[in-house]
Amino acid sequence: MGILYDDVVIIRHSEKEGDPAVITVNCPDKTGLGCDLCRIILFFGLSIVRGDVSTDGKWCYIVFSVVGKSTTRWGLLKKRLAGACPSCSSASGISYYSAELQPPRPPDVFLLKLVCHDRKGLLHVENLEIGMFQAESWRFAFADVTEVLCELELAIKKVKVSTTPDGRVMDLFFVTDIRELLHTNKRKEDTYDHLRAVMGNSMISCDIEMVGPEITACSAESSFLPTAITENILPLQMPDELPSSLTSTSVSVIMDNLLSPAHTLVQIVCQDHKGLLYDIMRTLKDYNIQISYGRFYIKRRRTCEIDLFIMQADGKKIVDPNKQKALSSRLEMELVRPLRVAVVSRGPDTELMVANPVELSGKGRPLVFHDITLALTMLNSCIFSAEIRRRMIGDREFEVYRVLLDEGEGLAVPRRKIEEQVWKMLMGWEQ
């Protein structure tokens, strides 16, 4: 079966403003393809309101209806989606994700060191004009440092933000370049120009350099968090009771082996949230589950219904009750609480902690740090220091964001309100 490269991904825009755009993907199949596509769509700030997936085991056909920002770079989105699809030559046999398969060469890691005058809302600055972005008011953070890095396709792997006594802020970003061009002078200068446009005279200096393998290895290491934190603050298992404001509600996961002779039917009903389909797809990818047919749509009041006909890597349905229970429990947990958010005391100070699961492939959820900083800016809360590290919680790897808040004369915003605002921003419920 042959298909032109330009036809692998087709994006059709609605003639009526506000209606969804339709993304069609037609390519060879592989386990985890849906997860990879949903991650890219989430990275571009789009929401999937409807989806259909079908495959014969070798070739797949996927249709997503998406809504998002007017500034979406559709051409670049198409390029990234096409890049995630297997080549047509792989259609002779389905590719399954496995940790034992030869992994791709890890990307080069760069240290971006940004020094600037201390200023409230540094990570979210306003009244900017940068590329296609234009903000007209200082009241709301529109374009910001973290968003600029995302728009430049610089993925933040680790960050250390600190404030010095002399009124300066030093940001250390360990980043990788999706375009793989940050070693060139042109790409570096482009990054400088964009950051300068954001920060103006507040920026003192900006340096970018490739880090050595020893620093890369160190920054990539996953260390264990103290037991007191994992058990009491960021538990891996679902606690008996959780605040309703920090969870999604009314999640139902039902498995049925009677409707199809070759597939297990998974029926999910839950509340919509940002990255919902990604959370489902990454869970199935981690379990090496293949989707033969799937349908996703949003009903009234943000209720989502998902039907998935799935099978294991061996091509058989899931008949083992223990495997069924493990998968359904994991899906329910990831939909009720896809991220963990907590505000805790760190000595005399206040610390915000956010943790999100890392896929077995090593990829994490996009735009988390961006959403955290945006939520804090909307609360008028300042960041004194911040770091991103990969940590082991139980037998799973998480990206853990630890943000030390600058309380000044005292914390004006209640801790519960900080938790709820950050949670709503991450879940896409801020409006």
C-alpha cells in the first residue's frame, strides 16, 4: 500500500469560526502511535473533542476533531504529526513498543542560563510582541519565558530558578531541541532574540551551551523521594479519600469480552480534562496494548464517552481477570488523578509540588511547567526557586516539579487556593 508523504497527515479547517478542525492520519500502524499523536496535539495547545481510530493490524486510520488557539502553527503541527508516523515501508508488520528495542540516540542537552533583574511574574511577562503573539495588557500573562521556550520547541528537561540577594534572578534551563539545531549560531541567536523580546531591559545576559555527557547523565537520573513525601503527599495508590477539588469525578471503566470474538471492549465514561485522550493512550502504550478500533466524543456538560476494542501484543483479548483488574484500575487512577498537586511546608517556607507520570518510553507530559507558572501568576504568587527532577515513586518514574514560593510579608493566598488553581490550570478547567 502506497501513500504520498503529504497525505499521511491532512488537516481540514472549518469554514465556520469556532468549529473544530479535523486532523486525519493515514499511515502504517504501531503500538503507541495514538499516544505519540495525542502528546503532540497537547503540546500545541489543542483539545481533542472527538476521535476515531481503526486499524487492521498493519495500517491505521485516525481522525481527530480539535479546537484550540487562533495562533496555532498548523504547518508545523502537520510536520510533527507526520514525523511521529512510521514510514510506509514498515507496513509489512506491526511495530510494538518495547523497552528492549533499540532506543533512538538521546538528544543533546543544552544549558540555557538566563540572568535578569528580579521582577514579579518573571516567568510570565506581559505586554509583549513576539512573532505571531501580541498581548495588549499588563494585567494578564500571555507570552512568557516558558511559553516562548515551548513555541521555540525547546523541551525543558530540568530547571533551577533562584533569586540572589542583590536582586537578580538566575534561571538554569536544561533543554533539548526538537529541531536539533540549537548547536548552530542561527538557532541560538533566534532564541536570544525571542527571549529579549519577552524580557526587554530586564534581561542581563543569556548564554546557551551544550553540556557534557556526565551532566546529561546526572540530570537524567531518577532518584527516590523520601517516603514521607510519597506516602503522605504524592501517593502512588489511590487514597480512600481525596479532595473533590483535586480529582476528576465520576470515572467509570468497564471491560467486556462478550461483544467481540477477538477483542476486549473497554468502555470509559468520565469528565473531560486537558490531555484526557493522551492519559488513556499513554496507559495503553505502557501496557503494550493495541487498539483495533476506538471512538471518543464529548457529550453535554463535559462528559466523555470512550469505546476501545483492544488486544494484547500476542493478538489475543484480555481474559485473565487479574490483568483486566490491573488495567482497569490503572486507567481509573490515571483519569481520576492524572497529576498530583500538593502545597506543603518546607521548614518556614511554602513549597508547591506537582508530579506527573513518565511514559515507559521516557517521554513526559508537555506544558506542565508552563501551566504551573501561569497559574501562580494569575494568583499573584511569586516563585523564589524551582526545580524539575525525575523521581521514582514506587516502581514508576515521575517528573516532579518543586516550586518554592516567595511569601514576602506572608502568604497572601491560602494554600488550598494555590492547589486548586494549579490543578484547574493543569486540567484545563481554569475557565
